[in-house]
Amino acid sequence: VLQALIVEVIVDVKSRSVDKRYDYYVPDDLVDVAEVGMRAHVSFGRQDCLAFVVGIRGPEPIRDGMKPILEFLDEMPLLGKNEILLSEWLCYRYVCTHLQAISAMLPAAFRDRKSRNLQKTRVYLLPLGTREQLEAALHAKLRKARKQARLLQNLVEQGEMQLAEFGLAPSDPSVRALILEGIARLEEREIYRSVEYGSISASKDIPDLTPSQNKALLAIEHSLANARPEDFVLYGVTGSGKTEVYLQSIAAVLRAGGGAIVLVPEIALTPQMVGRFVSRFGGQVAVLHSGLSQGEKRDEWMRIRRGEARIVVGARSAVFAPVTNLRLVIIDEEHESSYKQEESPRYEAREVARQRARISGAVVVSGSATPSLFAMRDVELGHAKLLTMPIRVNRKPLPSVEIVDMREELRNGNHSLFSRSLQVGLEQTVSRGEQAILFLNRRGFASFSLCRECGACMKCPNCDISLTVHKSGTKMYLRCHYCGHDAPLPAACPECGSEGMRPFGIGTQQIELLVKQKWPNTRVARMDNDTTRQKGAHQKIIQAFLNHEVDVLIGTQMIAKGLDFPDVSLVGVIAADTMLLLPDYRAAERSFQLLTQVSGRAGRAQIDGHTVIQTYRPDHFSIQCAAHHDFQGFYEEEKRTREAFWYPPYCELAVFLATHPEEKLVMGAARRFERELRRSSVAGQITILPASPCGISRIENKYRYQVVVKYLKWDEVRDEIVHAFHIVYQKMNQYHGVCSLDVSAGRIG
Ligand code: ADP
Ligand code: ZN
Ligand code: ZN
């Protein structure tokens, strides 16, 4: 019998039924190349496909019918052994397929079978004309020429596209059509152009640490030298110098020959932070962000894999970066919701970071000015040690916070959106040449359109949600924030025929307009999803504000995070209540965190800071504790509630979700899942909330039903829950319905 090396592969075929290891043998001429973590080309069934090598054994006898590997696509493995272990854990923890796990870990470029062929040059498609012209062309093509419309959409959003990444040749008819019409052009570029980090430059000076920074650094260094390293929660108020602690911990890791991963909520929102890492560590830093083209991401990945870049800074998926000798994982703004991936595998990067660190023997440092209840639970259980930095580096006090009761304002005849306090504050701030930030958690012009005569509200025809009012020039229109559906603002109410339809509630666009009307000489900028669609837009706005080209910056939570504007002395929170009303068991926590973060933007340098919080619920503990910088008080109160009502982190949660255009089907699926669990052997260990429609019961014409399950430990109930899930999954599959299971869900509904 012939003997050969056997590789175990996961094939790139999207079906749960083939999501298992298949054996192939390695022909003699490829034996020297074969390694775990490589991609290969194999023949599978009647097709050739891409495959990922997850194991090697042998030499062993070649079994009957066993096929050979056709070729390996990589010179060196893309994933190391530790990362393969991690991919297996992802399957176990998040109930995803092994293919989904590996795909989530690798940049998309590596999913392309042809990606081994390095091109000499790359051809880019670039837009010609203004944004308005592009959008008009896009609109005109939406129905008639979908492919062209898709290209235009990409150009509007990304500013350019590399054709090969989209599987397109310059001769493609849709590409030619856009060029002939004069709305796009081609450009050929050399490969390996240097990657633009989109960071804002920072000083290279290394400051002497404050005593509390020093204490934190020593604890981390001590743990790094330990055989069984310990994790940390770094609780430091805004401006206490957490980033400097990260930087110096990383320097220690580099000296010991190790590597580090720094997770940040969103790269585009943290250009200053990225700038500090790049200025300090130069070319040893790889920045992974969504603005990179697929090819750039692949190049950065290989730089990390080859050990040229030893520090990786990136958003949640950077937790998978193949850093050599990983010793430290930093999670900045640990409490942020962006660490959660909302599509399969529905992972929580903080949890993945912990698992990765465990596999590689690395230390996890989770930093925040408002640690999450999860982080604090880790401290309670002894899984992490708390490091505290209670004062700002410059010894400046935290900003004074004033709560304004908007009901009181109304009683006193002030019908404006700005309290008297905020008006006076804004005027004084601007006249002193200082800057202000106005924060509102809702984009658009108004929340919705409401009939004053009959109470009817304009809803999206595709979703169970009201349409948001937007303004373009002087014209109002309606838009769905879930599916993008646009509609005109009706002149007459479709229900009662009256002319009572009016915008109701406020959005950032309206705040911008009102500030401009009231203070025509004030320079205003707005930063939200609508003004930052284009690549580099965040950075432009931030830079303009830093350059004092803008006096008042208005924005959504985008402006609340990690930004350091030395001349901001006033922060106004327009409506603190909006966040408390979210259908999320963490609504109180989210409010406290956002209020603390946003007020932390004031008074960071020489000037004293002041924050005005406008609210209709001045007594709510989230608002009170944020105003008094009372983290401990907030934490104890919230902890009591979570314990009493059995919510995470005092239990774990899994949310089953079924979606389909037919309501009967999703209701049936959810009920079946519930029934299976109720008669399973773990029924006594879990709490099952009855199958019910989600908070938003329909999106894009698909109905949504859910089942929430609470339990103490995933390990104890996993098999039964997954069993029930698979039964329903297969049934739904027959009807092309989709169902998912989310074991790290925050939002319920
Ligand atoms: P945080 O991340 O906790 O909000 P930062 O690390 O951004 O705080 O620090 C706030 C400011 O103080 C930054 O401008 C930083 O450069 C500066 N800084 C940090 N540590 C020191 C130090 N030990 N001495 C002087 N300045 C420092
Ligand atoms: Zn009406
Ligand atoms: Zn919609």
C-alpha cells in the first residue's frame, strides 16, 4: 500500500452538511511545502474548490478513493496552530460552521482562489464629477442597470475601487459604460503603495509616568513575566493617561521579543489614538481598518504573519491577526458595543481576546473610564485584577456637570430645544474663542412624521418602524434607517386627509440648523452617519475642529469616544433620555457610559470643562451618577438590578431568531425551538422566555420572531440548545428561511 502525508481540510463550500474535516493525501512533490494553516486547491465532488488545511498526520496508507491535494496556494501558512485552535473554539462557542469561523478570521482577499497570483499593477476605477452627480447617476441606474448602480454605490462610499478585488476586468461592459458616460475613469497603479493610516500625527516624546500610571505599568509588566499571566481591568477616568500605559506596556513586550494586539472600537473614530501608536512604534505597527482595500488588507496581514509588524491596531476583527509570539492584548474602551459582531459568527471580541490570550499565554488589559458590568464581574470572580487611575494626568478636575430639567424649562416658557443654561454657555464659550460639543443620539432632521390631527405616523412599507425625517437643501423627505427606503413627506395625511403631518422629535440635522439660525456667526460642523459616508470624512471633520476652523461640533455617539480636543470647554447633551428608552437590558448602562464619555470631552487641557445635560428624567440614577462622576454608585445600583432580574453578567443569554417573509413560518420555527428546549434534559437548568415577535417585528419585508434563553454556563447546556437549534435550522432551510443563535446578544428584540 502506498503511504503519504494526509492533510485534513475544511472546504470552501457553504453548507452545514459538508462542514467537516475531509482527508486528502499530499503528493510527493508537495510534501516539503505542506503545513497547517495553508490554503489549498482540491477537487471536491464534481468541482475544484478552495480548502483550508486544519490538520496534518501520517505518513499513512492512502485509502481507496482518497484524492490528492492539487496545489497549495500559500508560501507560508496564513494561520498558525494557535489560530487553528481558536477557530475550533469559535465553532464550539458561537455555533458557527468551521468555514464561517475561518472566514471571519481571514481577510476576504484570501477567500479568492486566484489570490495567489500577484499582479504587477492594479487597475482602479475612480469617480469623475461631484458627489451629487454620482448620486443622481446612481439613482437613475437603480432599476435599469443594477450592476452599474452597484459600482457607483461603491465609488460613492469608498471613493475608489480596485477592479480585480471585485472580480472585474477593465473591459467589463458595466465598467466601460460608466467610463463612456464620463462618470468614472481608470487608473493603473504600482502594487505595494504605502498604506495610508488615516491617523493624526502625535508627539514622539515619552512622558514620565504619574504614580498611578506607574503602578499600573508595573503590575502589567510583572504579569507579562509570569508563567501564568493574569488579566487586568484598567479603570481610568477620561484623561487619566490609559493610552500611555498601553504604549509603555507594549514597549516592554517588544523588548521581550513578543507581539501585541490593540483593539479599538472603530479606527475611523480614533485617528488620534492610532497616530500615537504609529509615532511611537513606526513601521512595527500594522493598522487594520475597513478603509483598506482588500489587497492592502492582505499585504498588512502578510507583514504581520512574517513578523515584520509586531503590533496590530484594529477594530474587533483584529483580534484574529496572526501576531507572532502574542503576549499582550489590549482592549481600549472595553465597554463599547462595537466589539460585538452582528453576523455569523456572532462573536464578542472581548471574549475571543480572552480565549486567544489563554491559548497563547498572553495578558489581556481591558481599559475604560466606565468598565462594563462584564469586566467588573471578572474582577469580582478573580478572573481579572482591577487597576485604578482616579485622576487626570494634568490634575485637572473632571468637568462640572449641570443637569437641566427640561420640564422646568417648558414651565418657565422656554420652548426652545436649548435650555437657557446651554444658550448662555454656548455664547460665552464661543466668545472666549473656546469650543463646544453638542451631542444627540439621533441623526436626521426629526425622529418621525406625525399627524397632529389623527396621530397617524408615517411608517416604512417594508419594516415595522417609523420613517425618519431628513432634509436635503430646503426639501424634507422620509427615510427608513433599517432598509434605506426613501419617500416624500406627504402634503396630506394618508389616514385622515388633513394637512396635519409635521416632523416630530429632533435629530442632529435640526440641531445644526437651529444653531446656525440662532448664532449665524458661529462656525458649525456635524459628524454622524450621514456626513461621514465618504472615506476620510471623519478625519477631515476632526482635523478641522482641531484647527479651530469650527466652533461647535454637533454629532451622535461618534463624537463621544476617545477624542482629545484641548480647547473644548463646553459639552451639551441635548436629550439624555433617548438612550434610556432603548429595548436593551443594558440601556441604563449605555446611558451612563455615553454621558460619562461625552462629558469627558470637556476640559482636557488648560481650560476648565463644563457639561450641560438636558433631560426629562433628571432623577434617573444613570444621569445622576454620570453627573457626579460616581462610577461606583452606578455600578452597585445596576448590579443589584441585574442580579435581581437575572440578567448578564449574572446569567448567560442565548437569543434564537428566525426570519422569513411569511409570519406563520417564523412563529412556527420559534415555537418549535421553544418546545424542543422545554422537553430537553436541561429544561430544569434554563429559563425560556416564550417565543414572541422581536421589538422590530419586520425588517425588509421579513418577519422576525425570537426565543430568549437564560442559563448559568454555556458548557452545561450547549449540546441541548444546539440540538434544538439544528432541528429548527434544517426545517427552516427547506423554506429558505434564516435562523440564528446568538450567545452574546445584548439587545433583546
Ligand atoms: P486616556 O486614554 O485615559 O483618556 P490619554 O492617555 O489620552 O488618557 O492622556 C491624556 C493626555 O495626557 C494625552 O494628551 C497624553 O499625551 C497626556 N499624558 C499621558 N500621560 C502623561 C504623563 N505621564 N505626563 C504628561 N502627559 C501625559
Ligand atoms: Zn391624520
Ligand atoms: Zn424599511
